[in-house]
Amino acid sequence: PRLALYTAAFLSLLVAIAAGGDLRLGLVTFIGSTVGVYAIKRISHRTDLVVAGLRVGVANALAVTAVGLADQLPWYPHLLRDMAYGLGSGVLVGVIAIGVLPYLENLFGLVTPIKLLELSNPGHPLLRRLQMEAPGTYHHSIMVANLAEAAAEAIGADSLLVRVGTYYHD
């Protein structure tokens, strides 16, 4: 999160400069980005990206409203339009992220929590093959995964990564 916040601050400053020195736009951008950083911290399903986008959209709408009220803009049409754009942009980014994420995972070789959940699915071809060809080994992997996950949670490690790694350890 720290690197993401630094990046958000830098990009918000660039947005403000590109908008002709409008620091208000930079502030709105930074607020939305900050909410986004913390909204995606614990994602376990692809649909969580839309929820995170909705949170960013609400933050954008609130930030735009606050800035607009400080500038004494009229509610209609300026503030309502800007609020709608802020909310819509957050949701749109969440939807786009769902579509783009699998390609980015493959392109950069990233293993995200969502990818780990896909790998932990018992219907995954390799796990299904293990079930059919070596049921004892599969059962052993499941039992060790349960133990390893509990140990990881006890020490604050990434329990999902440990569980999936244990599924494939044999």
C-alpha cells in the first residue's frame, strides 16, 4: 500500500499539472486513488473489483461534492453531473479491471489472490487428475493444506498462498 500511495500522490500531482494547475482535481484524484488502494487490499473474487470500483466512485463523488461546495458551484447541473461522472468512473474502472486482469496476470506472470483461488478449485485439471490417478496423494495434500493454512494464519502469513502451494507440493 505504501508504494501505491506514493504512486497515487505522484500521479495526482501530474493530473493537476496537466489540468492547468488545478490542485482541486489533483485532490479529488488522490482521494479516489487512496480509497482504491485500500479497497483492493483484500480481494478474494473478481466481483470484489466492482465493489472496490463502487467504493472509489462514491469517494470520487463525495470529493467532487466537497470541492464543488467549497467553490460554491450550483447543485444543478454542475455538482450533480460531476458526482455522476465520479461515481460512474469508479464503477467503470472496476468493470474494466475485471476484464483486463487475467491478461495482465498472464502477461507479467503475476499470481494474484484471484489466480490462487482459481488454482485451488478442485475442478482445476491438474487437481482433478491428481484426484483420479492418485487419490491417496490428493487426500494427503488436502490434509497438509488444512494444517499449513492454520499455521499460516497463526503467524500472520498469506494463508491462501500456503494452501494452494500445499495442494501442488506433491
